Amino acid sequence: MDFVISVCALAARENQPLWPGDPHTLFWTFRSPGSEQGNDAAVRKAFADVCSDIEQSVRRFVSGSAHA
């Protein structure tokens, strides 16, 4: 492994496991869609928004333009 990317803010504060290959460990923080309040449509939109944010970050990362 070259990179391990965590998308949970809590993980940044915890002891990390030893990964094979001594990869770079990155922490990308996204809001938690599971904490969304409201009707079904609002919750679905929150999950879709976070999914889109993660997708954009991955695209930037693999293009080499940023480590999101």
C-alpha cells in the first residue's frame, strides 16, 4: 500500500494500525451524513452530498493536483 486515507475525523485522534509497506496516512474530514436530521429526502441528500465530496477529493488526489 502506498496510501491509507481515513475519512473519519475521530480516526485522526486514535492510534493507527501499522500498515504493510509503510504507506502515507492521510485524514480527509467530511461531515457525517448519519447525523442529518429531517425527512427521508433530507437524509438522502446529505449522503449524496458527502458522496460527491468524497468523489471530488479522490479525483483530485489521483490527478495529482491535491491531497484533498
